Amino acid sequence: MKNLKKQKTEYLLREIGELDDALIAEAIEYRSKRKSLSRTWLIAAAVTLVFALTVGGNLISRLNLFVGNKGEGTLDREEFKIQSVEALFLENKSQRLFDGRLVNSSEELPYFSDCAHIVWQNIGESGYYVSQGLKSSEIEMLKEEMGNGVQTGVSSPTLNYKVWVLYGDGKVTSPYLKQTDGNISGEIFDYEAEIIPEEKFVQILLEALQ
Amino acid sequence: MEDTKIVDLYWARDERAIRESDTKYGRMLTSLSYSLLYSHEDAEECVNDTYLDAWGAMPDARPTYLGAFLSKITRRISIDRYRRLHSEKRGGIDNISMELSDIIPDRESSDFDFENGRLKDALNSFLYSLDKEKRVMFILRYFYSKSIGEIAFQMGIGEAKIKTTLFRTRQSLQKYLEGQGLL
């Protein structure tokens, strides 16, 4: 009897593999409706906040340019340079703009997955937050902006958050790094910021995370 | 690239079809195979075999949902590989098989319809009768072999609810199949 039950189970397992394509496609595309609620006003509020911080920050930096003669393209006021992505995650901590799944160790991260994920860590804490899976259009838009940004100069700013992009094919990088082969790894790694991502990247990131 | 355009490439015997399939669905297929086999190397081989199979299936086949079409091939190849290798390592297949065995009653019965596709039709009908949330949950678990945690995260639902819903769905499926004379 046990063998017959095992045979039937195996047959059921295989027949599930022959379900209608439409059913399987529906599951691929399914995203939680709860994450889509109030999307429009949340995006509007967050974009306004990011715009205020970056434009406001730019104005402050123009009033305090190049102390120490670091040259064009680098900025002197570290604390405002890191506001954009930092502000995003700081604001998220209080306002819950988007969700992240907490994992305790880097081994639990989805390095090989059917989609890309954003991972962030609050410096001083040991766990990692993992975003929902990104759509391929979202990761393509982020990729276009990755590596663009203002160089940090000789000394890297102190970050409150470390952020990585897991592409889902085993490759990992960070938006705070130039997109060279040496800055792409197979797992989470520590780094010093080489660039500060631009406002456009932050806007795309926020939309992708919600 | 849209699915229809990729399928057109297969039909035109243009090898870009494989590249485009991999770009669009490679990660998903690798994840599916890995969740069944728990081996990165085996998963990669199964995905490569998937593209070969798809190349052989088209023309003739012209799938509307290419992702679903490829997923079915990957799943079948992965299960075959797992059974063939008789691996002693526990794969994702064993976990979902254990749950699916709940649906099969313990009594001796020869009423199970092994041929002519009645079970497949019944499964499709049953799933279409469910609400979308339950249906997606079932497919993510028993087709894609996703863990409870992964399903909970993707669907934005707590793990306890996922487990309860899957349990009840399995019970409902058992009753449905018995009603159809298939168990």
C-alpha cells in the first residue's frame, strides 16, 4: 500500500507540473496588493522629501565649496553628501516607506534568486534587511544609474547604512561604488563609499522598493 | 524583450532566442531548479537542458506565456534528475512530496487515473475554482517549490496563515479529487 501511495504522490507531483500556463504565469506575476496600497501618495511624499533634502543640500554645499582644495567634482561637507540614500533609509525607519525582510546572517541572503533584491544594513546592527524582488525593468533602470555620482574624495564619508544590490545571479555590488569588476563580488562585503549616488538613483530606488 | 518576440526567434531558429530567454527568465528558472535540487551545479545544468528542450519544442509549440512554458520544462527536468541520481541529500522535492502525500488516502484503491490526463484537467478546474490568493499560494508551493518564508514574503502574508491555507487547500483538493472519482 505504501508503494501505491508513493506512486500516486509522485504522479500528482508531476501532474502539477502540467498545469495551465496561465495559472503558472499568474503566480509569477503576483505581487502583494498590500504593498501597492497608497502607492501614489507615498511616492509623492517621499519624492518631495528627497527633493527637499538634495536640492536643499546642494544649496548648502554651494555656499561652502572646496575647502581644502579638493577639486571639482568632490564635495567637502560629508554630512550632507550622504543624505540622499541615507535619508531614504533613515526616513524608512520612522515612516515605513517600504518593507524589508530581516535575516540574521549574510548566508541567508538570496544570492541566487529569480530576481534582484536590495539589501541594507543599519551600521551597528548585525542583521540585514532584504527588499521584495525587483522587476527586471526596475533593476535595468537602477543599473543605468549605478556608478554615477559625486566622488567622495580622499576620505570616505561615514555611513549609517550600508546598501548592496543582489542581482540574483550570484553577483553583488553597491551603489556607493564605481561599477568596475573589482567592486562586484559573489557575496555581501564591506566597503568604503567611493561615490555618492545621485538623486535620480534615489528616486528609482524608492519606487522599486515600494 | 516580449515573450512573443522571443518565441518568434525560436521559430526563426535564431540562436538569440536562447540568450533572450536566459536574460529574461534565467534567474527564475535557476531558482526553481535549485529549490528542487538544492545544488547550484545541477540547477545550472537543468536550466541549460531547458533551453535545449525549448529549442526542440519550437516550432510546433507557440506558448503564450513563455515563462510558464520554460518553468514547466525546468521543473520536469529537475524532478527527473533528482529521481535519476537517487541522491541521498534531501531536496525540495521531498518536502513538497510529503505535503502532497496528505492528499492521497491511505486506503488501498485502484481508482487512481494514471492515464488520459483526467487528473491534470481536474487540478486545473480545482485551482480555477479557488480565489486568486489561495491559487497563487498553491502554485508557488507545489509547482515552484518555494519555502513558506519565501511565499509569505512575496505575498505579504504571515507564515502561519500560509501554512493553514495550504493545509486547508490540500484537504479541499482531496475532497474534490475523491468527488471526481480520481482517488
